[in-house]
Amino acid sequence: MRKHKKAYTLIAIVIVGFGFINLKSIIYGLQQGAGQAEVLWNAKKIEGLLTDSTFPDSTKDKFKYIAEVKAFSEQFLGLNQTQNYSTFYDQKGKPILWVVTASPEFEIKAYEWSFPIAGSFPYKGSFDLEIAKEIQAEMNFKGFDTELDEVNAWSTLGWFKDPILSSMLQRGSGSLAELIIHESTHATLYVKDSAAFNENLASFVGKLGAEKFLAYKFGEESKELRDYKNSRIRRNVYKDYLRKEINVLNGFYGKIDTTQTIEKRRAMKLQQIEKIREGLFEINFFSDSLKGRVWLDKLEFNNAYFSGFSTYSSDLPKLGKQLQKEFNGDLKEMVTSFKGRYESL
């Protein structure tokens, strides 16, 4: 009996010790759980809304469209069958989730937050804006570049039924299809402690999968597919440019003279970043320079922005080459192979 008591005492000490060491993570997890629970609890079943005569037909059409995208991605892209997007949560025009990203002041490297069981992530989210601002302020105080972004979609990786959010329905046909396939890729494969791989893969499958879906639903010569391809061309110009400039900026950081004053180094850094901003005008990225200037003025280029961009987009060209070389352009075969190759959370 004494041995058992000693064992129980030891277990209790371990549990209390774990709780004390991970107190902030536990509190954060409870806050996130409460936010997620609020969304899941108040989400309404699509099945019921489709038969509700008071519900807008235009919204019902969006629900049916999302169901088509999901079915296509499961049949033709190899993504897992889930109960996701069978419910709807109305945000009533309000933001729902914010994420903070951070990077060292003189290095483009995503800061990673670690959580028990789930692993490490290069972002930290909150359903409460004030809490998100506190997270950002804490990282700023530690000397990191930070970025605070509103998020209108996320994946629970198949653990819960992800709802359709009302903010999703504002997207066009191509963008909406891309979003659903992106998040469905996360619910199919999410490798622990490999956020850059996960996000690049989801972005890659989302974009190429959306293109395939639009061709399937609307036709190869459709306006929907043409518009989406044109939007991707423009986005690819931006991404190719930024990937190149991030490499240049990384080189600058690697050679910066650390004996100089912090003020001098910060001034040099801002000068380099300003060159990146102005370079978008030199490559004629903006068809309307005035609108381009307004857009850039709202966008804070810093290391957190660049590291976040890299998390989602740095390996897209590599995945494109891999698709052709290893899988002869067959996206479903690629997804199926990756599902067997990697262990998912």
C-alpha cells in the first residue's frame, strides 16, 4: 500500500509540476478551446438551412458550390473524406480569429511557439483581439519584428467538423475553391513540427486543385477559369519577386556589421526594405501606381511579413518540379504518395 501511495504521490507531483511549467500554455489552450467551442456550438447544419425558405438562395448556392469542391477534392485529388463544411457559422460581419507571427530583427526566420502534444507552429492565434495584441506586444518587447493578421479560415486537422464561415462566402469562385482545398489538405496531412512544409503543400494543392476544379465544373475555356488563371499569374509575379528579394535581404543580414550601433543597423535595414517596396513599381507590378501605393502603405514590410510569406510560399516552385518529375503531373498520385510517406497529426 505504501508503494502505491508513493507512486500516486510521485504522479501527482509530476502532474502539478507539468501544469506549473506549462501554465501559460494551458491557459492559452483553454482560451482557444473556448473560442473554438463557441464557433462549433453556434454553427448551424447546412442540411437544415438548405430547406429554410427564409435563407437567401445566393448563400444556399455557395453552400452547394463548396460541397461540389469538397467532393471533387476527395474523388480527384485524393484528399480525405471528412464531415467538414457541413455546418455554417455566421460571423455577423465581425472578424473571428487573429494570428501573430514574429521574426528576429535582423534575420528572416519564423519564431516558433511550442505547445504540448501539438508541437511547434510559426504563428500564434487567438479568438480575442486583445489577447492577440498582448501576444504581439510581448514579442515586440523581446525585440522581434511582428505582424498581426485577421484570419477567415482555419483547419482543426480533422479533429472537429470545420464550419463554413460567413466571411468565406465573400470570395469569388476560384478563390473559394482554393481556400476549401487548402484547408482540406491540412485535414488530410499535417506533419508535426513542419509548418512550412504543411503550408506550402496546402497552398500548392489548393491552387492547382482549384484550377482543376474550375476546368471540371465550368470548362477549359470558361471565364471562371480564365479569371482565376489571370489572378494567379499576377500573384506569381509578386511571389517570384519577393522570393528573390528575400534571398537578397538574407544575404544583407548575413553580412551586416554587428559592431555598428543598433540605430545604424536599423536605418540600413529600413533602407533595404524600402528598396523592395519600390522595386514593385520598377517591375511594373501595379497596373495603377496610385492604387499600388495605397495598397503598399497599408502593408508593413518587415521580417515577420517575409518569414510568414516564406512559410506559405517559399517551396512552391520546388513542389511544382517534384510534381512533374516524380508523379508526371498527377496531383492525386502526389497527394496519395505523401499520405503514405509522412505521418500526420
